[in-house]
Amino acid sequence: MSTAVPSLAEVIAALDRWYPPSTAESWDAVGLTCGDPAEPAGRILLAVDCVPAVVDEAVSMGAGLLITHHPLLLSGVHGVPADDAKGSMVHRMIRAGVAHFAAHTNADIARGGVSEALAGLFSLAEVTPLVPSARASLDQLSVYAPRAAVPSLIDALTAAGAGEVGNYDRCTFTVDGTGTFRPLPGADPAIGDVGTVTSVAETRLSMVLPRAVRSRVLAAMYAAHPYEEVAFELTEQPPLPSDLGTGRIGRLAAPLPLREFTQLVAQRLPRTVWGVRAAGEPDQPVQLVAVCGGSGGGYAEAARAAGADVYLTADLKHHSTVETVTERTGTVSSYAGRPMALIDAAHWATEAPWLPVLAGRLSEEFSERLTIGVSELVTDPWTLHQPSGSAEPSSAAD
Ligand SMILES: [Zn+2]
């Protein structure tokens, strides 16, 4: 293994493999905000938000790369002047040699992503996506080639995007057999003669490919195959359930009263001034738990439809919360007759658990070639919390 400090490009290649930018929502703005991919990454700081205090932290630790969950420039901009709030952060980072990279909705849905990290705090069993993403459609290509041509054919098909299955590439299956053909007048056979039945030791080589790269893979097959006419089969795989998706749902080992589960959530999430709050009957038992890092209010109905006893997310709104915890909708036996409880936590606190997971992956991938820090700053914007009617404020200084 190389001992050189990895370039930004190498680190970004790993991030893009774990959190493919193609899986981000169309409105999202993920990837590099500023920075030169050819520069060394060296020190990396991980944070949820790119705000001035986090930029200061990155600069003072001498970071070459700041990775945040939230994009800095999510809304379209036509410039980054230094007298603009966001522009000044971009200037500060560029001057200090800090690159900025965001992995947002692509990190939300991923394996090892934000919602999976949140679910991981509660030792849930049988964790699956709450709203599975449609898996990219796959084709399967089987091509027949003389045995000696198979290695270079695999190289060419791999380079065109075939043979990737999860964290594996160059995935192939081969079967040896015999191919026969008779070249007709006008043919220019690579093997055999016109008018003569020819028998060749051939291999049937099978690889999967994303349907989106079908044309490229077929072009690579034709270019790399020695025959004038190429025999192949191409089949479309049906859509499959995906293990990527929004939110996660899983089961506690034993049911807990909502009151105790809320305490557990407060203990396991990183500390914020206002902690967590729950909506629902405090003594109602909860076992099937749905979670979604960030603003997951829009998926409450999916959680209820999945039979969740409780749904933990952030930024919940009054009307939908009232409806969820009071209206006994549906006829599915698992949730008919008992409303689902809701737990509302600080947006930052539901996403911060991903940072140590990402730090672990980067350490494993690059070992001691990188220094990785997780920001200690709490960028939840709420700095005071006071229950109505109480006299003593609590604050960030507590
Ligand atoms: Zn968020």
C-alpha cells in the first residue's frame, strides 16, 4: 500500500463510491464546492454544517479538506464575492488551502449513510430502508468468444462499466463450450475459411451492466471482439428491491414505553440545548422504530404505513404532528387503533452520528495516510431552551 498522502481526487473517488453523486436528489448540490483535486488531502475535518465557525476550525487545524453533510451553496449563485456571507467562506477556504466537499441526499440514502448511522444508535434488528430507492436497472450481457480473447474482452467491458456488483468489480461468469459456424461468400472470418464449417473452443462470458451504459458496453464489446460477427445475448433484469433508501426502520430487542425510548434517544444523540421531545401517549409501548436523519416529516405517513410504533426525525410541524398522534387511520392491523408516536430532535443531532461512521470509513480506506477530525462544534442553531412556566434558563454555556 502507498504511504503517500492521498490527493483530494483519491479521497473524493472513495466518497463518490460510497455516496454516488448520481443518487442525490435532482435539486441537491453535492460534491466539491472549492479546492483542487490534484492537491494532497492531508488533514480532513468532518462536520454537518459549513458555517463560519466550522471553517475557522478547518483552517486552524490545517485541514486540506472540509467535508460537510449540508452543501454550502445549495441555492444557485452567480458569484462568490468576498463581501457576501457564503462568498467570504469560499474565499477564506481557498486562501487557506481548504477544499470543501458536500455529501448530502446521496449520503442520506446510502448504506453507511446518515439514516443508517442514526438507526445504529439504537441497536435495531432487521434494519431496512423506510422508503427504498428504485435500484438502477441492470442488463445482463453474455458474449461468446474464442478463449484466448476472453481476458481482453473482460478488460474492455469492465472499462465501459460492466461487471460492477456492490463493492466488487470485474464480476464475470464463464462457461467453456464449442462454437460452430460456416462463413458464407463475402465473409472475412478471423478463424476458419469461407464455405467450411468451423468449430472453435469458445467461452460464454456473462457480466451485468447498468442499463444506462448499454450502448457504451456494446460498443466496447464489438471493438474488443476478434470476430467479424459477434454472437451475444442481452437480457433486462426486472427491478429489484434496493437496500438504499430514505430513512430506516428496525425493531428494538424488546418493547419500551415511549417515555423510556425518548430518554434513550436523548442519551444516545449528541447533546443540544433543547434535546428531544415526543408526541404520543408516554406509556404506549414502542418496538418497531422508524428513523430519518434531518427533516423527515414528509415520510411520517410511510412510517405509519410500515407499522412503526414511533418515528424519530427532525423539524416536525404542528398540524401534521397533531394528525399523526391523534388520528387512527388505516385498516392494517399493525397500526389500526393505535396512533404512531413521534420524536422530534434537533436536525443537526440526527445527522451528526454519521460523522464518526464516515471518519471510520476514511481511516479504514487510507489508514494513517490521513488525519481525520470530527468537528466538536454543535451547529444546531438553537442556543436557549426554557420550558414554559419554569424560572431557570438552560443555555449552551451550561
Ligand atoms: Zn440535514
